[in-house]
Amino acid sequence: MKTKLFLCAFLLLISLSEVFACAVCFGERGSKSSESMAIAIWFLLAAVMAVLAGISAFGFHLWRHERMPLEPHQELAEEDLEKYD
């Protein structure tokens, strides 16, 4: 019996938690704080995406340039010189 009473009281408190929430916790649509938080979230999301885009672009650059043949002056610099001794 006590368990059912406790469960009912707990469910009642959970259902009423939105009534007691302030504008910051509940996210009232017209408040300045919720608008500022939305802007901050979008800014941080854009910052993370910019970093990931930079890493991806650098990886693509490395992938594209690894397949290119060496320049003639680099081939001469990397030539095995042991055969000339």
C-alpha cells in the first residue's frame, strides 16, 4: 500500500514539475534568456562544424596529393647514391 502511495505521489510531482519551472529551465519562447541560449547553441554547433570541415579538407588535401607523381627535382634528391661509391 505504501509503495502505491509513494508511486502516485512521485508521478504527481513529476507531472507538476513543468508548472514550477522557471523560464530558463522550461525554455519560455518569448524570454531573452532562451533566445540567447538558442543563439549560443547555434554558434557552438557552427564552430564544431567548422573545425570538422577543416580536418576533412586537410585529409582530402593529403589524399589528393599522395597520388601525384614526384617533381623531377624531388626524384633526383631521393635517388639512391650508393651505386656511385
